Amino acid sequence: MAPYSLLKPLLFALPAETAHRLAMGALAVGCRVPGVLAMLRRAYGWEHPSLRIRVWNREFSNPVGLAAGFDKDGVALAPLLALGFGFAEAGTVTPRPQAGNPRPRLFRLPGEEALINRMGFNNAGAAALAGRLRRFRAAFPAEIVGVNLGKNLDTPLEEAAGDYISAYRAVAGLADYLVVNVSSPNTPGLRGLQTRAALVEILEALSADLIDFPPTQKQYPGTIDAPPLLVKVSPDLDQAGLREIAAAALEAGCDGLIATNTTLGRDGLNDPRGEATSHDEAGGLSGQPLHQKALETVASLRRFSEGKLTLIGVGGIASAGQAYRFIRAGASLVQLYSGLVYQGPGLVRRIKIGLAERLERDGFSSLREAVGADVPL
């Protein structure tokens, strides 16, 4: 396996979306070759007992996950998990297939280790993802995989709950947790669903469906009867908005929050150039400029939920130190996306090693002990 430092110049010579599609295709095809998955695990695998954490009655081998958007359609979950992730999140998936926004819609900002995207929930639809997940589960029943759910572009906001339920039903029994995505900036009006009233309506409708989850749909030993339900949160909400999100999640019996999605802000961009024509290129910004805002969002949500909701931290994580800051702010799990683009698959192993070292340094025998250490309740 060639080091990422050799492959990166070749990938970065291509348009960002083209490079991503080629890399995903290579992983999907490569994993069918006997021995490739074992080779990836040997090259990138590393685990430590202190990093194990139990969340939603599931044992995570480590807290580092792959964020939604990287593998929308679940085409390469097996090789991606073989890179050392403790879990992966497929999607965002919508009930019906949709093409997303016109290209170009993904831009690199190398000087900032950032990305701007306006993908628009491009995906093959929930039924296609369910088919792939069914085959994946048959081969890898113990791997932890979540699914991020969205609404179709042409579905009116007042009918959004129906879309989330339809997408949920397609993947029920195949996902370890489900995420209601109401925070993407690339679907017009979607963020309007982050109000308390709108969010409670969606979550209560979904929760009712989860309560009626047919036990016969528990298809594989690795899945649980009713998947935990989470909400993915925008980093652009003010403190009052975050308080409403936490209140809505608690009121509706939600199991957790993911903080955060991409931002419409452009704070922290010292050099707005790169492949985007300017820092005003339409779309959501991810990567290093988002880190501090996402970290503060996690801390606020921990306070507003009084620690009653499991938090997943995502946003500009490209080192063990940054991942550890999220954990100490209240995140039980963290996710990567942009950091993986810039630093390659070896980043996962480096973060895990660094986390174990920091836990030992600070006198924690387990990851759980460090969660929220900087934000006491």
C-alpha cells in the first residue's frame, strides 16, 4: 500500500469530487480481492483497552468514527472500517434517489485544510443503501454502522417527517443508530426544522415508529431492536437555538446529538483562495476553520442537556489533541472527514495512539472517565 504522501499529489491534481469518487471506487473494488481487508487492518489497525467505550448498549472498540457524507451510499464500508475506525456513518440518504446540486460542488482549500461543499444530498436512495447494508451485515454483523437520514429536495418542509420515517423504515434493522439531519446548509429551508416545535414533531413521529419497531426486523446479531435516534446540529445556531435543540431532543426522548454539521460562516479563513474562487463560494465549510466553533457547540450542548444526551463531536479534527478536546468537552465519540482528505488513513491510528497517551498522562483509566472533564455539570 503506497503511503498517502505519494498518492495525495495525484489525487489533488484532480477535481475534488472526481478524486473522492475514484478513491471510493478503488476501495470498493479492492476489498473484493482476497487478503486486502486483512492487509488494511494490519497496516492501519491499532487498539487499546482504554479507548473502548460502551454507548447505547454497544461496545465501541474506539471512539473514532467516519462522518456522514464520506460514504453516502455505503459502497465501501468494509475497507473504510478496516482503516481502524470504531464505527462509520453512511448517508445522508433520502427516501428517493436524487442527483444533488450541479457540479462543481466540492472545493478544497489546502492552505486551511478545509473543504467547501454544496453537494445537496446526492445519493442513490434509501432502498439502494438498505440493499448494500444487508449484504454488509451478512459479512460483518459486529461492525457498528449508523445511517444519516435526510429529506428529498422536493418534499415540502411541512411533510419532512414523512420523509425521515420513510428513510428510517428502509434501513430499520440494519443500522446501529439513526441520525436526523436537519442542519445541512445545502438543502433550502432545511435548517428551519431546527426550531423546537418542528424538531419535536419529527422526533416524536420517528420515536413512535421506533417504539413499534417489529422485532422480526432484527436481522443480524450486531443490530439492536430499536436503533438509537440522534440529531445532527448546525454550528451556526446561537446559544438560544442550541438550548432549544437540547430541550427538543430531551422532550422527544432522543438518544444523542451530533455536533456539528458544516458552517455557512467563513471565520478562520486566513487565505480564502485555493480551488474555491473565494471564501464566499456557496456551501458549507468544514475542516480546521470549523474546529473551535464545533468544540464550543459540544460544550454548550453538554450543559444544556445536563449530560443526559450522548454527544458525538465532529468538526476540524485532524490530531489526537483536537479529538481529546472534544472528549473533554463532553463528546463520547468523535468523527473525521476533512482531516482524512488532507492527512490520509494513517490519521485514524495516530489519533488513537495519541488519545491513549493522553488518557494515561491525565490519570484516566478509561475514555469514559475523560468525557466532559472540562465541562463539569
